[in-house]
Amino acid sequence: MIERLRGICRINGASGDEARVREFIKANIRADEVFTDNLGNLIAFKKGRKTKHKIMFAAHMDEVGFMITDIDEDGFLSFDAVGGINPAVALGRGMTLESGAGVIGTKAIHQQSADERKKIPDFGELYIDIGASSREEAEKLAPRGSYAYFDADFFEFGDGFVKGKAIDDRAGCLIMMDMINGEPEYDAWYAFTVQEEVGTRGAKAAAFTVAPDIAIVLETTTACDIAGTSGAKRVCELGKGAVVSYMDRGTVYDRKLYSLAFETAKANNIPVQTKTLVAGGNDSGAIHVSAGGVCTCAISVPCRYLHSPSCVIKLSDLEAVKKLAEKMLSAVEL
């Protein structure tokens, strides 16, 4: 599974620029029906051996990234974030652009004031250096409105850990691809959504199109099991399995589905945990209030350093989410 995760994470696809990810997924699934809606969501239907209620799985294709907003006379690029990125993870990073490469820079430290040295510069104080010598040269390589991405390695380390960009939420996409390509017991719809990172926009459209009775969102979620953090502030932990949420900043999850996820995990010896803080959000926020309302559950892979070029997960947790998603397809009832 790691090589396939490596492959899909290496594809650049920020919010509004998901076409390459969508085409990769479309070319590598065996569904009974596949179509792309006007917003760019890829929606697939897989016929199972049995039919019951209408269930939809969802995972977003987009990652966080950057968009070029201006170019100065010396060819340096101004930019802004697409999605929630802390400027601290951007400074000094290598970048991949639509036509070339670059690096994020800022004023040299010996030219900074004492106050400037004490704070992290925001995006308005950073620039991308693509080696251009003039505005005209830079405009040919990176015009306003074009995208830039973290140039990040993907590698394994430690006892089953993996580091890379875009694991949020290509991990969920990969699980859904495997479910489609398997032999599911029941019919299901699968929505590979766009623009989650800028407001769960694709999920809203996909939910209205599919009109499911039940939705299960496959995601990654912030794990803070790191040095200097203890107790509830750890949120969830790598190595302890799939994360099933009861509430976040966008959704109070269906209680029956929440309980069923834990019961199903226990019955199938799948490691599972919940979050110890109410924080974050995902496509569930748009899906559960669409049309007449949708019973919704979120199952996530715990991930350190989310929205950075160094997302870190543990493969055993990814496998746990996959197994639980597959078992939930058969277990859910209205």
C-alpha cells in the first residue's frame, strides 16, 4: 500500500487544481458508474452483491498549496496560501511550480530589526524565488493565478512511519479506490471531492447529487502526540488505530454511527480511538446538513504535522481505517 500512497501523494492538486488527481483516480478504479460534476468532484458507484440503503463514502482530492498573486520588477513572486497553512512551515522550503521550481525566502536575518527576528513572517513578507531576472521572465513561468506546491520527499522511517505531503487526504482517496476495486457486499457511492481545504465546497455539491441516507467520510486528523504535549491536548495518537470522531468544529456526528463504529471495530479486532478535543473539521460539515440531512460518521487516520510538507502517519493506522471502512459498509443500518 505504501508505494500506491507514495504515487498519489506526489501528484500536485490544491483546491481548484485537482484535475491531475482526478484523472489518476479515474484511470485506476473499476466502478460501475463514474462521472465528474460541474465543480470537479469525481463520483463513482460500485455495485455490491446486495442492495440496501444509499450509502456514500467521501474523501477529498485537494491538498493545501499556494497561489501566485503578484510579481515584482526583479522577478520575485508574491503568493498566498490555498487552505490553512502556518507560514512557519513555509519559510525556506523548496517549491514546485507549473513551469519550474523555486524556494520561499524573506529578508535576510542581518537586515531584520530586533522585533522582526522575534516573530514568524506572514505570507505578505515572504516571496518565491524562481531564479528569474525580471517581471517579464517570471510571468512566463509563473503567471498570476498559477499554483505552487511544496517540493517534498516521501519516505518511510522508524517502526512503520511514513512522511510526505498531501497525505491529507490522499490516504482517504486511496482507501476508497481499494474499496471500489474490491468485491463489496453492498452497493455504495464514492465521492472524491474538491475544495475541502477552502470550505468543504465540493462535498456540498456531491451530497446534493448523490443524496445519500448515510455518509462515511474518510479523512486524516491532527495527532498531537509529540514532545511537550500531554493529556487531552494530544488529541489522538499514532499507532492506536482509526480515529472516530464524536464532534468537531463543523459536525456533531450521528450517535448511532459513532457507537456502531466502535462496536464494529471491537468485533473485528480493529484498533480504534477517538479524539480528546473538539477541534478541526472536514467534509462532514457540509454533507450532514445537505438536502433533508444525512446521518454522518468520520473515520480518520491520525496524522502529525498536518498541512505541511511533512505529514506523518503510521501505516498500521491507515490499514485500520481501511478495514473499518470496509466493515462499516456491511454493518450500517438506518
